[in-house]
Amino acid sequence: MIIRVVLALALSAPPVMTPAGAPQSPCPVPVPARTSCGFLEVPERRDAPERKIKVGYAVHLSTAAGRKPDPVVYMSGGPGSASMQLMGFLSQMFPDRDVVTVEQRGSRYSQPVLACPETAQALLGRLRQPQADVAASANRCRERLTEQGVDLRGYNTKEIAADVVALRQKLGYASWNLFGVSYSTRVMMDVAAADPEGVRSVVLDSYLPAGVAWYDDADRNLGDTMALLGVRERYETMLARLNRTPALVPVLDPLAGREFRARMSGDDVATILAEALHEAEVAAVVPAMVSALAEGHDELLRPLADAVGEGLTSHEFGLYHAVQCQDEVPFNTFGRGSRLFTVNADKAVCDAWRLPKSAPTTATGGTSSAAVNTVQAPVYVLAGQYDPTTPPRTAGPAAESLPGGRFQQFAGLSHAVFLASGCARSRIAGFVGDPAGQSLTPCPAPELRPGGLHVTGAPYQISRSPWPAAPFALYALASLIQLVTAALRGRALAAFGGLAGVAFTGVVAQSVLTLASRNETALAVGVPDLVVPYSSIAAISAILTAAALFHDRRWPQIAATVINGGFLVWWFTWVL
């Protein structure tokens, strides 16, 4: 009987169909079960199709009983960011659909890879003295890529969009749902216009609309975000102070594997903040960070400087600049100049490379809104309240002008909303499930605000290496030993001293862990302000321990007194 029931259930479930062109190759990154990877061979330039390149992609096959026939196809932003590593995340968002991730041509999991370590090193060198020549470094990269046969003219939004259309045809899906974030929202709008019969719905997270001059708006967008966070005046004070007297900050060069002393002006800090604010956790602590920097707390510059190096490994800069120099830079005036060194560096690279300006398409910077209105599939646009790169100010009106456009702003979030909010992910999944009928109810703002912070660079230094925390660990251990041994010997004064030390380390550890659980980034700015009054408990412990020394002058009590005194010096001079 059981066997017949199981057999009946198995026969009643719809079969999991494998797409006609599904890949069978192993994947270069960890992926969930029933995922395989492959390459789509395409012309490097479709107007000169002799040379072929390979575009990486991955397909995850859903095993859900109610599996839908139209998958979700996802591409990351950048330009130049990889997509495949998010397959596990995306397959959980859409359990009843196949999920396809497609790489950008020239990115990490495509062939060739347009990496430019020369450019990345020069960008980090903007913080050195003398400053590195980004254009000269980019030219060296271009010469190397040219020697490999790469034609940079083939790496633009129009060609990347054509790759996505070709992939649907190869895989044999009748239609699918497009999902783009940041730069790839432009790609997906091109795909929707070029392949209307193959597109069921479009999700655009952090939408960069047609006709927006991103470089010309960059300074304004950052200033607007600071105003939304309530720190515009303190932000300007910080910029003025550090522009007058730049700070020297130790920073790790991830490409060379060694530290150097970075020279950070106010404009450099503004540039780094513009990138760092992509993270909602950073946006939540920026008010405290900017206020502290305005008052001279330069120890907070270390995590910002380290973020520069870490960010340089997230893009393939040959691809990034190939796209920007054809599709974005030519459609900006750069009339007012910019304080952001990334804006100025991109213009310098593009002036040196002299790539041709892209012909108007449905989604590049030189396109009219009328061209974008050819997209007829339902479109869902998400924007984070504090996004300085693709702000709601431009994304909202553009979304609402689309024939099937719907717009939703998410309070407390920033760039790439779906990565930071489970509620946003549920809204996206609901929209894909029912593009016409899904109710876009508001999501609550995330609990990311750290509350009161006492500014200190100590937690960040400890996060880079645990050794600076050794005095805290030694103090906690000594207090525990003092409590136990004194209690066993009936020495009340010493026992209370040990108890106070144990209580202090416990409440401090608990408050720091609570802060980290809410917003780990806050530890780059300081510790909960309650830690300061808690320090009185450590002082009481030291007083009781020293007082006990008058009754017990043996070496254990002497050691406890010395450890208490040394800890207080370390705590008040280095930590606080």
C-alpha cells in the first residue's frame, strides 16, 4: 500500500525538464546541487564576427513539485562584477523556478578575462605621494590586452545584452524573467526591448535609468545622501578639515600584500564613502563616523582606507572601463568637475583609450526615454532610501514612466536592496510569481541603527588581529581565578574584587556582541556608549584588589593587583 502511494505521488508530480542547451561542466565556485555551468560562444563584435569569445553562465534546475516553466535569469552589476557566486542565494529566492546566472563578457568567469591589475594598483596609488598616473597604467593594460587579441570595442552594453538574448535561445526557454542590479539594470532593459517575446517580467534593483548622467550627478547624489542621514553640515566640516590637513593612514595593499601609509584628504574620504554607502550597515553608522571625523578622530580612517584595497578586487577593470568609456563617460559633461577621484580617474582613462561612443540603444546614457518605453513587460523597480549611486530621485520617475513600471522605495536601505532585505526578496519573488497582481506593501526599515557609540578605533584593530585584545583576555582570566581562589579561602575583599572584574568583562562582552549582532560595521566606529560607565566596575575591581593586598601580600595577590592596574592603563588609554 505504501509503495503504491509513493508511486502515485511520484507519477503525479511534473517532471523536471532539462533545458535543451543546459551545460554539463563543473562550476568554478561553490553552487547548490543540480547546478551546472558552461560557456556560450559568441562573436566578440557582432559587426565583425570572426573572433569568438566565451560568456560564462550557470543553470540551477528546480525540483519543486509546482515548478514553473519560465526561469529567472540574473546578472550582477559593476560593470565587471561576477554573478555565479550568488546562485545559492538566488535558488532560495525562487525555489519553484530554474535560475540562470549569466556573466558579463570579459568578467571573471568568462573568457577572455579583462582584468587590469595595473589600473587597480594605480587607483590605490591615488592615496600615495606622488599619486599614480591612472591613465598611463590603464594604457599598459590595454596594450597587454591588445597583444592577446582583445578588441575593447566589443565590450559594451549592447553586446552584453545580445549575449543574454542568445543564451535564452541556446537554453531553449520560451520566455524568462529578467533580474538586474545596478549596472545590469541597463543590460536587462536592453534585453527586454530586443527580445520582447522572450521576456515575461523584469526586476530592476538599484535602477540606473536611460538619460541619467551618472558622473555629472555623483557629487550631488553623495551630498543628498548625507543630507538624508542628517549630517550634511558635519560632512562639509570633515571635508574642509581633511582637505586642509590630509591624514596619514596605514593601509594594506591587497595586490602587493604589504602595508603603506596612505595620504587621505577630505575628497579621498568622500570618494570612499560614496562606495561604502552601498552597504546599508555602513549607511546606519555614517552619521556617527562623519561626526567623529569632523571632530578629528582620524583613527576611523583605517577601515575606510582598507575598504579601498578590498574594493579593487571586486571588478575586472578592463571590462569596467571598456563599458564606461563607450556607454557612460561620453554622455556626461564633467563641466563642474568632481571631488571624487573615481570620477576623475574614469574620465582620464577614457580620454586615453579614445574608444568610440556607443550608438544609442534602449538603455545607454545617450538614449531618450521614448526608446525605453518600448519595453512592454511588467517592470518592478526597487530603490534604497540612502543609495548614493542610483538614488530614488532618478529611479522612481523613470520607473513610473514605463508602460508596465512599478516602483518601491525601501526605508533604511541603500544599493542592491535584495542583498540586504529578506522582505525585499519576498516582494521580488511575489512580483515574479504574479507580475500584474502582486501588492507591493511597504517593508519595515531594518534594525541597523547602532544607538549611542563611544568612538574608538580599538575594535577595528582587534578585528584585523586578535593580539591587541590579549590584555582583556588576561584580565578576564585573572579576575575569574581571583574570584574562585579568594572565595575558597574566605577572603571576601579579594573575592569581591574578582567578582567585579568578571562582571565587567561579562557586561562589556555582552554589549559588544549585541551591537555586532545588530550591525557589525558599527565596530569600525566604536563601542556601545554604555561601555564607558561600565568602566567604573573595572575601577572598583582594581580598588578592591589593591585593598586586599594589605591583608594578603603573597605573589598571587600581587600578580592580580599588577594585572588590574595594567589593564586599567590599557583600557583607558588605548581602548577608550
